[in-house]
Amino acid sequence: MKDSVQNPGKGDENLKSIDRDEAFPLDLDVRDDVPLLRDYFRETAPDSGQPDICLQCGACASGCPASGVFDMDPRKLVRMVAMGLDNELLDNPWVWVCTLCNRCVLACPMNIHISRLVFLVRIHWDAAAKPVSLMELCQDCLGTDTGSSLGVDRVDWRFIIEDTADDARNNQEGFESLAVPVDKKGADFFLIQSSHIPLTEPEEMPPLWKILHLSRVHWTYGSSAWAADNACMYIGDINAWEKMVRLRARAVEELGCKVLLNTECGHDNWAMMRGLERFKINHNFKVKSIIEYYAKWIRQGRLRVTSDWNRNLKVRFTVQDPCQLTRDRTDIAKSLRVVVKQAVGEENFVDMSPGGAQNYCCGGGGGALDSGFIEGRRDYGKIKLDQILKTEASYCITPCNSCFRQINDLGRHHGAGFYTVHLWTVLCLSLGILGPGERKYLGPDLASVGL
């Protein structure tokens, strides 16, 4: 187990842009007729950098927070594939700690798509030996038409949102008519959320609903396919991944929605976008992140976000860039900073370095949170923890549920002293609409602001 990552910033100056379609292939499947992973990779990606042209420069390993975990790193993985050491690769759990964040792909001067190799190993991993927790999450996704990896069915889903909405309407002034539509045909936005939110902390849903209410947009949940979960893609089960993508696409199409709006999961966003293409699913909707719309609604004056509340308090904030949203989307990274600065004040915002496309992954994505390797995941997160601490921020804003869970765990495990908050919490705080029961993750300095 590693103690630290050596020279984590090495090679940053040479980071390039990344084509997401190249980073993950659209035609991966288990092939019994191709004996070695390197041969399979060469056959399916003839125009990409091949493992045997690796310079062994170490740029990938030096910029990877997972380097050293289980005595493995991206450079070793590439070399082992090139040497045909498949059995050794298929016995090292490092691929389940890797978050498929693509930072190694950015750093590689030979254009070797290392995340693709990791995914390839996951696909060929013996199903009986894959992380049990991830396998169970995938089975739960397949076990109900809600797509929930935690097994939340239609009845429970409707009860949770109706009960939570009633509480918000009865106890929050100005939101007596708060609407939380389900299966509303012709809505512009089909909203999806991580199963963890409604099941474990439903009080985190009203802030999002109030933002949508003030923005005066037409949105809906689905009674089916509402869960922003993609455990089947994480474990490399291609057929199950396709079933989940088709389930959600059908639900959005049946309601005639224009946009599938992902609220807090970068990998789920990617799994849906690439799944629609890979499985050649005809569709008439776009897949978008809500971050883009937050910025748009602020510019349009629909959301009157202000940092006046923080003018005298001067509470310092930083923000985590979700890898699968910002690694190849500088526009989303910029929108995220527009939103945060508007909410907390530009003078109270401190960016991590590096940030945006070059950010270090927190270690929570790609199934790592639920793979069972807790020590390895926390070891992975040390670089992110150090980044946050260097900003001296009191709060780290996380617009991704996996990032939130990982960074919140890191902060508490190490007694770091900062607070981890959802983006919608900060937005509602700046709008003056954050309810008393919606402040679970705020510290004493902000617990009563605006009440």
C-alpha cells in the first residue's frame, strides 16, 4: 500500500485535450477467440496508441493518484498488457480502485488510452471474482424498472418524494405550491438522481426542487428509470449496461422530454451518452448536466443568486471538478466556476491547483466507492485531500454525489476540518431559501445564516 504519490504534478504542462469517444471504445465485449488482452486491444483500436509503443516515461503514473495502491500504477498496467501478463492483471484488484478518470490519457505522449485498458480488464475479469458489492448493485438495478442500484421500487419512490414534498410545502414559506411532478408528458426536462439521495437523505431533494421552482422550468421525474446509477457499466457487464440505457431512453421518449437532466453523477452522464451511441439507440433527447443550466438560469435572471450573505462573513470555498464532466468539457468547468463565484463571492473562492480538465480525481468514481477496497480508496484520495487543505477553504463544494461521498469521508476520516457540501445547498443559501432541515452539512458558521 502506498504512503504517497511521488511527483504528482509531473507532466501537467504537457496535458492535452481528450476525445471521450477515443478514451472509451464503443465496441468492447468479451472475446474468447482473442487469446491476449494486447491482441484484443490491437484489433479493436488499430488507430490508437498500442501498449508496445509505451515510452515508459512515467507521465501517466506521476499524475495518477492511484499510483502505488496494490503495488500497481498505469505505467505498470500498460507494460503488463504489452508483455501478455494477463493472469497477473486479472488477479490484481487495482483496476477496481482506478476510477477511470482519464487523467492518464491526458498525460500520455503516445496517445495510449489507459482507461480503456482498465475497462478491458474489468470486462474480462472472472464474474465470480468481481467485487460482490458492485455485482449486487448491478443486480438491484436490473431488478426494478426504476433502475435503482439500492432497490428503490416505484412504490417506495413515490412515497418518498410525496412525503418529502408535503413536508417542504407545509414548513417552508413561499413554497406552499411547490410542484414535484412525476410522469408529466411533454416536460422539457427528465430529471434523474442518485438512489443514495432519496433513500438515505431525502431532505437533500427539496433544495433542488426549489431551484427548479424559482427557475420556472418544466420538468418531471419518471416513475421508472429515475435513478442516476450505473453499477452495471462499472463492473464491465456490457449486456446489463445496455439494458439500463434502453430502460432510461424508453422512459424519456415515452414522456416526450427534450433533455435528460443529470443532477449529480458524472459517470452516469457518460454511461448514458456513450451507451446511446454504442448500442445505436435512436433517441430524440439530449443528455445534459444541470451545472450548465444553473449557469444559464443565472445569466437569464431566473435565479437571482447573490453573494451578499458572505460579504462580511468572508467564508472561503473551493470546488471539486467531477472528472467525467470536466475532463474534456472546459465549458462545464467554466460554468461551474461562474455559478460558485456568483453564490459565494469571487473574492471568497479559491480554486484547487490543478483544476478543471487537469484536476486530480477524488477517488470516489468509477465504482470505487462501492468496490469494497476502503483503504485503497482512501489512499487514492490523499492527493485530493492535500489539494483541498492547501486552499485553506472552510467548505468544499461537490456537484457530484460520488465526489461528495468520497470527499466527505476523507475529511471526516482524517479530521481535516473542512465541510463538504452539495452545490444545491450553497445555491439555496445564496438565494435565501435554504430551510432549517436542509443544513446537515453546514458548519456552525453557516448553520443559521438566512434563517
